[in-house]
Amino acid sequence: MTPDAANRGTDWLARADLRPTRQRLTLAALLVGDGQNRHVTAESLFAAARDHGERVSLATVYNTLKAFCDVGLMQEVTVDGSKSYFDTNTHDHPHFFWEDDGTLTDAPSDQLEISRLPAAPDGAEIASVDVVIRLRRTSR
């Protein structure tokens, strides 16, 4: 891991006032170390950590991703009600879910237009609207 990646990870954790444990620093550097936003699953982040020679359990990865979401560093995007992706871009934006390979990517926000939502039931308010557009590659 490069010093720049480690520094970006450390700064990212500091923004949320999270204690910089070894595991959190490692995972933060993998998530934001290159300055790019990314979508990961717990399994893909676990594999990336192992590929970098880091010793971290899958349970620790899950717990760390949940902690990152709880403090607003990431957002969880659930697809199919069972598969969770974690996104370092926390601004409201839609996603493309590529069914063929199970990847999640950002969709252009400026092309999405929601003109009306149904009224929330009595005693409830709309907290957020998640838009996941499912795609399947076509043969040409």
C-alpha cells in the first residue's frame, strides 16, 4: 500500500472521527486510497485485502463496512433484497446493476427525473428514494 493511499484512508476516517484501528486503516486505504469512488461487496473487499497481504477476517470486513455506513462514510445499496454493495459516494445518485456480472456502477444523476412520489402513509415520512436500474447486456 502506498503512503498516499494510507494517508487518504487516515484522513477519511478522521472526517468521521472513527478510531483508526489497523483493520479500519487497511480497509479505508483500499476503499479511498486512490481518490476514486467505488462500489464493493464485503466479499470483494475481503479478497482485495488478502491480495494485498493483509490479514483480516470476513466478519471484520462486514463489521467495518457497517461502521463506515453508520458514520456516513459510505452508503449501503441493496440489490434483490439480499445482496449488499457499499458505495463510497454518499451523495444521492442512481445506480446501474449489471445482471450479467453482478456489478454496481453509478448512473448519471442528471438524466434521472422523478416527477412524483406516492404520499407516505399516515405517521410516516419518506427518508430516501433508492434507484437501481437493472441492466442486461445485449448481443449485437
